[in-house]
Amino acid sequence: MVNREKYYTYLHSSCQNEIIEIMASQVIDSIVNEVTKAEVFSIIADETMDLSRHEQVALIVRYVNQSFEIQERFIGFYRTLQMDGASLATLIKSTLSALGLDISALRGQCYDGAANMKGPYKGVATRILSENPLAYYVHCYAYILNLCVVDMVACIPVVRNAFGILQALRNFTEVSSKRHAVFEKITSQKTYSAGPSRVEAIRAVLENFDEMVQALNEIAHGGSKAGTEAYALLRNVQDFNFLYCMFFMRRVLMQTNHLSKFLQSKDFTYQTAMAMAKSNVSVLKEMRSDDFASQTFNHVNELCQKNGYSGPCVPCKQVIPTKLGGGVKSFFEKPEDYYRTEILYSTLDTLIEEVEDRFSENDLFIFKSLADVLSSESPSDESVGAVSTTYSIDQEDLNSEINLFSRMFKDGIADKSNEEEERTQLEKRLRFIREIALRDTLPNLSKLYVLYLTIPVTTASAERSFSSLRQLKTYLRTTMTDARVSNLAILQIEKGGHAVNILDVVTRFASRKDRRLQFF
């Protein structure tokens, strides 16, 4: 028997799945223990389709640890056969119940803006709110910003056409290895690839515009069947309208790109998101100036004249009927006026209006009240009353804690260095309460800080988990079971936060049933 033990390798897929499941359960148990200590948590969900054409829902729990640090932990991929609100709500509730997390402790939920998630009657958020009114729904701010940019592009025909040309250019080069090779030979950078970011695509095209034109020219005058398409693209990119849109949209999208990157962090809160959005709106309003419009127009016009490209043009003049006096009516005397008013200003106005309108979607009164109580030296009675009523806190006790903390903070912050000036008022107060260890001294105020930080504002963590899904379930592994995919994703995504105890894994594996090999 001893001589035969060397043949017991336990490499069968069933043994592998069992070991992986034990390791993943260790990580999940550790996460659940931390969530239980935090007492309240929020849920973040997003869905995607894997290579097997299965809908996978990524679930993230957000909570605050004992050091007031925001944590967002991945708890698995869950396959769903239906994408309606009832099925997804049941999936979320059953998953939380299986993990031992009470839905009554849920204080926030963050999804995208699809009808099955935010629908006012049958959406996931509405169904969960009916069971727990304190589980406030937040529409992901990163999705909101993307909708603002998409609507802006769609509303201005000239800008829409420019981005269509940009997409057609990418499709033209990426669909053929030969065309790809021509661009790669001529250009030092991958100017032909639009990439995941609009601003990076525009920057790549403008920085390597001459090389791109040379590559298109070579294909257009070659013997390939793609010459006609290359010639059409060449005519489109050597056009004033295209270049004008690319130059001024680079400036606009660089500004929104900063906000987009900021909104992908788990550490920002409702207050910082709104402040960042307002700052971006202010910058966009400053950009809406005659100086910027003239500078852009003159630069593109000089570039077109230098290279012999088609110049600026205005729409055809409107002919006035004879019975109304006859003649010709022109809205713009100069092309510069047309491009400034109808394109640049219209684009900026649309984007500003979209940001101001859509970002106010999450402006719940309780969020504003929490921000006022936690960041103001003297919050309004209305805010204190709303917070006290909503979260069942004695208003007199809360007022006394606010007064005491404001005095301590005012006396203590005076000794800090100038680096404190770079932080928001909420961040300063949170850092102070953490350093002085006032969690037990000011229990109500500490509870409100935990609640406020627990509310999610972006689904970026769920979206980042999709990268792991693509790495795990490849074209050669499309038959992998859903449980194995989920467990492997937990181990990969949470490898930096929760260590696996190998000895415990071996012990649990050996004790599940009788094994031929004696492990101990």
C-alpha cells in the first residue's frame, strides 16, 4: 500500500475543483467576517457576457473597516439565465443570504442605469428598496459621465461624423493584417488603433497625422481591393471639419478624461464626486471663449492651407421666397462665426447641460444632509434632524457630539502643517477622528462617517473584475464550470488582501471524506 501512494496525485478535475473551492471559501469567510464587524455594507453589481455566451453577474461588497478605510471586495461571478429585475434581485438577495449577510444591514446599492436595474417599478433597486428603505440606490457616476459624452457627440452632426470617421479608420486598419502592416511600417506608434479612450485615439491621430496620411495614400494608390475605401478615408481626414473637431475635442475630452479617471477610484465619496463635476463644468465654461475658438480655427485653417486640404465652409445660404421680399439670407457672414457658434459653442453647451442635469440624478436629500453634518462646523438643524430621523439616532446626543468634535477639531487642526489645506473638509475631519481614536468616544458621529463612506458611487470595481473573467475563461476553456470560474476569480482578484492558509486547505480537503493517501 505504501508503494502505491506515489500514484495518488489528486490531479483529477474534481479534486482540483474541490481544492479551489476550499481556498476560495477561506477568502470569502475572511471577507464576511470583516463585513460583519463593519455592521453595515453596500452592494455593487454589473453584468457581462463570457465566451460561452453566459451572462455573468459580478458582485462586490463595499464596507468600512475599523480604521475608517473603504474596502471593496469581490465575492464572485454568478450566472443568470434571465436579466429582468426580479431575477437579478433574487440573485443578489439569495447570494447575500447564503453568505450570512443580512439584507437589513444593506445601506447602498450601485448599478448602471439600465431599465432592469433602476426601473421605478420593477427594477432591482426598487425591489430591494421595498424590503430595506435604507439601501439607497446610486447610479454609477462613471456611467453617467459616459452618457454625457455620448449624448454630446450624437447631438452635433459635424462632431458625430468626425468620430464616425475615426471609428472607420480604426476598423479599416484592424480588419486586415496587410493594412495593419503598412501602418506599422510607416508609423512609429499605433496611430491606427482608437483604443479604449476617445481622447487617446484623437491624440494618436493628431500626433502622427502625416504618417497616417502617407499610409492611407500608399494603400489608396496600390493594387489592393481596399484602395477605394482608403481613398475615401483619405479625403475625409484631409478635411477642415474633421481636423477642427479633432483639435477642439482633444481639449474637451482631456478635461472629461480627468474626471473619468477620478470616478474609477473606490476612495471617493458623493461629496467629492459632485465637487469634481462642478469643477469640470467651470473649466468647460471658461473654455467657451472667443479666444479659444479663434485660436483653434486659425490653427486648423493654417494647417489646411499649408497642406492643400479642403478649407472651412458654411451651409448653403437660404433663399427667401419672392412673396416675402426675395433675396438670399445668410446666418453667418464668416466661416469662423459658423464654426464658433454652431459647432464649438453648441458642443460645449450640450456637454455642460448634460453634466449638470445627469449628475444631479443622485442628489438625494439624505446624502446632502450627511455631507453637511460630517463636513460643516455648524450643520443646519434640518440636516441634523433628517439624519437623526433616518438612521434612528437621538438628535440631542448627535448635536452634543457634533459640538464637541467641532471644538476638538478646531483646536487640533491649528497645529497641522500646510498639507492639510490640500484636503477637503470631510477628509480633514475623518483623518482627525481616526488619529485621535474617537470611534468609541463619539459613537453616533462615527456611525455616520461609516454610513457615508459605505455608500458606493461607482461600479468600477465590478467592471475591473471582467478583466479576470477574460483571462480565466479563454477560448480553450469555454467548458469550464461556473463555480470553478467564480472561485478562481475570487483567488485572483483578492490575492493581495486575503492570504490562503495552505495547512488549513489540506486539512479540510483530507477531512471531507476518506482519502487513499494519508496526509498526516
